[in-house]
Amino acid sequence: MKKFLTLLLLFINLFAIHYTKKEQLFLKNHPVIYFSAMDYWPIDKTGNSIHTNFIKLLNKYGKLDIQPIYYKYWYEGFDAAASGKTYGIMALSYSKNRKKFFFYTPTYNYHPYYLIVRKNSNIKSFKDLKDKIVHINKKSIILEKLKNPNFKIVFSKHPYKDLASGKIDAILTFYMPPNNYVKKFITRKVFIDKSGEEHIGISKKYPELYSIIMKAYKEIPYSEIEKIKEKYYFNPMPPISILTPTVTLKDLIKPLDIVLIIGSISILFFIIYLFITKKYLNIKLKQFLIGIFFIETMILGLIIYEIIMFNYYSKKILEIKSRSFNELFLTDKIEEAIINLDKEFYKKFNHKKNRYIMLFKNSQINANNLKVLQKTLNEYLTPKYFHPATLSRIAKIKLLLNNLLQLQKAVLNHKIDISLYKANFYYTLEQLNIVKNYIKNENDKEIYMIKEKIKYQFILLILATTIFILINILLFLIIKKKIYSPINYLYNVIEKQKKGIQIEKKYFYNDEVGITIKEFFNLQKQLNNTIKELQEHKKNLEEKVKTEVEKRLHQEELLLKKSRLELMGEMIEAIAHQWKQPLSVINYYIYLLKKEKNASEIAKNLDTQIKHMTNTLNEFKDFYNITKNKKIFCMNEVIEKALNLVKDELKINKIKINKIIEKNFCIEGNPNEFIHLILIILSNAKDIFNERKIKNRLINIKSYEDKNFYYLEIEDNAGGIDVNIIDKIFDLNFTTKKDGNGIGLYLANQIAIKHTGILYVKNSKNGARFIFRIRKKG
């Protein structure tokens, strides 16, 4: 018995892992091995992820004690493993940059990455991400994949929360959202490429651990790995996935490429021939430029064609990869559905409660109605999901599945032994694996053939680019000699002749530029003869010009005198208009003198009115004198002076003045002229009051300011101005009065402009409101 046990132990030890002394010493010094893990990984019903389940397999078959240390963010776990704080990291994608820090195990899982957006988002593809804000985990392999992205990349500590609130527009990640967010989002794209291959990364600080893990990895049966390769996501990946549109300089060689390249080489040799023989020199410029345009267009067309073909065939390769992944994914899901059917069958066989009937749509138990990703198996058996060559093989699986269902029925009816069913079940799974291998091999072979041909296509592109560069160098030299040199010579001739320097005549080729240079010298000779003739006429012309200048000066003097007479007439009219009021007042005072009432007061007022009339003459004289001196005056001052001049007139006409000085602003100019502006407006208001027989007569005079301007307003309550004429009242000679001449408001407007302000009018609630506005200085 002891011998038997000894032999048994020796036999077991023969197949056990043999660690070297260094490896044994490492395990002794490091009894517990910590690997970086992520706490956001999707987990199964037992609370484990695919990665932690794989750790358990390593522990079981390698007799190790590997424990996960969970990190909230990917970059934290990565940094810990890279620095040696932990011994390694799970779910690490391969890149050259990461190889500096880690040893890589073979792939143990394959994972796509997703473009996740809000359900109401208008983002449909990568093209729609332009100028958007996209979250990507720090140190994610996706960052290395992106080349010159046209969107802003951010790292958010709460990406799903920020996406739901609208702070970011999208998420690029390897994992689907947690359950509490998944209903708010939609997966727009599922990207599949080599980045999705997941390895264990062992820190390069522990080379012994790498050899230990590799030995343990090799001990794990493939069937055990397959068992844990289930999806742990709330939303399963959709069956139709779209690959990253990566454009590479790859293409398949075409007969057209050869034709274009031979044509380009022929053009190159033709241009070399022209350059050596110099036969291009006498070609007409127009034909020469058309030829250059044709050559450049052809070569550029070749290069553009090559690039377009690269893009097309690169996408073709990606489509093949996508098709392969989609077919493998669906085949996995069909396999998963068959395995679930087998599990439920055993529950039913053991008379336990089961969900057997729920695995089929509409409760019809046949292969067509078997549920796969919320659809029936029959719905997937179309060219939309499988290549026609694969469909026949999947159809065979459907026949085997129908046979399994019949066998299940026979077992339940006790007509056959269950072992026969088991054999057929494993045979069906075996056939599914054959289908998977067929899909992978066929697509890999197609991709391999395209890649081999692309190598030659790349050589053609390099050749086309080289020809393009050589042709452009030769064309540059030809253009320099044929066009630039003659034009530069002509320019130097002109410049030297300006300085009186003679230059040797040089004639070029018989094209347009050469003919132009010959014509230039001919024209120069004709020009010299013309100059001599012009010098002879110069003296006669000088005398004629002198006579004409004297005539013109005389005409201008007459026009000036005429202009002064017209201006004088306007002044006399304006003075007459302004004297009308003082003369009325003087007549009134003379009437009072006859009755000998208040003689001293009347004499004083008469003196004031006569002074006003004298000032009027001086003021009008000063108004047209541009050399008069200016001074600073304030609004309260000129308003008071104006009111003082017409106070008796206002009293006689029963006009009440309401003066409001909110801002007593000061301006530069002639105060007497500005008083005229006020008097003209007051006089017009008085005339309107009398014309319309207004009873309660009121004039508001107000000065104020805002942020940019000062204002002086004079508003009456006479009912306003007719809207049909309000835009014309400042025009010269425009009047609505029978005896009016239209000078008053015109003159007031000129005074306002002279004081760097503007005068405008608008109707208010009660009457007309005249507003003088001037901009604040500084």
C-alpha cells in the first residue's frame, strides 16, 4: 500500500509545477502577491469579475496566493503596478510605452471599448465629436490610439454623473455604465481592435514572478478559461459593431496604378529631354503653362488616387475584422444560449422549478425560436449578421439544435438514455467551435493577403511622390530660365534707365516674354523721339497755361464777391427777423412815455432793448467772423440772459417759464450766439401759442446729462409740430408762416453745429421739444 501511495505521489508530482530555486525563494519572501484591480469592473452574481475569477484560477493551478487591491481610478492602479507598489495589474492592454514597465502574459480576455453618449445626444459617430468634451481614463490605451483628435479630452472623477448632467458630451471607455445610469445613456459605437486584448502585466521589478505566473498560466485548462469568459455587463454588446475608422497608407495594387506610374515616368523623361536640349525655350508661354498644368494635374491625380485607395482598402480590412468579431460574438452568444438550454433541461429533468419555456420566443420550443440577445436564432440567420459562407455552417448548428430538442423530449419521455443526449450536446458544441475556427481562419487569411499586396502599393506611392518631386524641381529650373530671368533682366533695365545708366541690349527667346522685351526697346526709341517733340511744345504750352490761370483767378474772384453778397443778404434777413421783437417792445414803451407812466423804468427798458439791438448787429457780425475768440460759458448763464432779453415779451404774451437746471454744464464757444439759439426757439414758441390761441402757456427749459452727453431741452405745450414737416423745419427758407422767411431755425441749427453739438426736435405729449445735445469731453 505504501509503495502504491509513493508511486501515486510521484505520478502526481510528475505533472505538478516545478519552480526553480529562485522562484521558490521569491514565493517564500513574498507569500502574498498583490495585483492592481479596479472597483468598477462589472461583477457576476457571486461578486467576482472575469479578472478576479482568473486570479482564482492562477491561485488554484499555480498554488499561489494572489490578492487584488482595488483602486477607484485606472491610473492609480497603473501607477502602483508600474512603480512596484503592487506586483502587477490585471486587464492591461499592450503598447510599446507600457512594455518599459511590464512583462506581458498571453491574452486571457478580449474586450471592446465603447463610445457612450446621452440618449438625446446628436452624436452619431466619431465625426460628430468635433469640439466636444470627451472623458477618457488617465493612461488609458485609447489615448495612445488617438492621433490628432478634433475633440477636447478630459479626465472626470465622476464621468457618468457628469455625462448625465451635461458637463461632458461623451465617454470613451472599456466598460459599460453602472445600472443606475445605463437607462440615461446609449452606446453609439463599439470599437474593436487589438487594443481590446487584455493581459496580466507583471512589474519588471519582479522577473521571477513573471516566470511563476507564466508557469501557472500554462497549467490552467482551456475549458476553465472558457467558463469564466462570460459577459458581466448590464447591457450586452450589440451584435452589429462599427470599427474605429483608422486610415493608414495601405492599398491594393491595381493595373491602373502601373499605367499611371509608367505615364508619370514617361513625363519625367520627356521633361529631362526638354531640359537638356533646351527645346522648351521657344515654346509659346501660353502652351508652356498649359503643359505644366496638365503635367501637375496628372501627377497630383495619381497621388490623390493612391491615397483614396489606401483609405478604401484600410477600411476594407477593418470591415473584415468587424465582420469576424461580430460573427464570433454572435456564435459565442448562440453557444451561451445552447448551454443555458442544457442547464434548464437538467432542472426540468430533475423535476425542479425552471425557466425552460422562457428560453424560447412565444413559448414555441424549436430551434428557430431560441432566444439570443433578445432576438430569435432564426432572425440572425441572414447576410446582415453572417457571411453567406458562414450561414450554411450556422444552419447546420440549427439542425443539430433541433435534434437536441428532440432528444430532450425523448429523455423526458424515458424513451432513450440521457447519455445519448449528452453525446449529441457535446458534439453540437464541438461543431460550434469548428465554426468559430472557420470564421477566424477565413478572415485572417483574407486580411493577410490584403496586407501582402499593400506592401507593393506603398512602394508605388513612394515612387509617385519621388517622380512628383523630381518633375517639380525640373519645372522650377525651366520656369526660372524661361520666365524669371527675362523678367528680372527687364526690371533691371527699367531701374537703371531711371538713374540714367545705359545697359547693353539683350534679346531672349521667341516666346511672348522675348517679344515683349524687343517691343520694349522699340517703344523706348519711339518715346525718346516723342520727348523731343514735347520739349518743343513746352514753351508754347507754358504761355497758354499762364493766360488760362489768370482768367481762372479772375473768375474765382467774381464768384467770391457773389458769394459774399448772397451771405450779406442772408444776414440782413436774419437781423430783420431778430429786430422785430425789440421794435415792438420799444413801440410799447413809447406809448407808455406818451402817457408819462413810470418814465425812469421805461427809459431803462428802452436802453436795454436798444443795447440788445446793437448786440444783435455785433453778434450777427461775429457769427460770420471765423477769427472771433471763443470762451467757456455755462447753461444757467446764457438761459438767464436770454430770458432777461424777452421777459417783457413773455409777460405780454402770458407765457410761463419753468427752468430746471439738473446739470449746469459748460461749453466752449460764443455765448451771444448761443443766446440767439435760445431766443429763436422761444420766439417760435410764442408765435405758435398766438397762432393756435393756447390759453395756459408753459415753456420748460431743462439742462441735464447722461453717461456720454449733455442736454439742453426747451419744450412748449402748444401741441407739437405736424409730422409731415417735422424733418424740414431746419431747412433754409422753409416756413409755415405767411410772413415768415425760414431763417430762424436754420440759423439756430448752424449755431448748434458751430458749438460742436446738434439740435433736433421731436413731439412730446404736450407740444414740441427742441433738444441741444453735445458730447462730453474726455
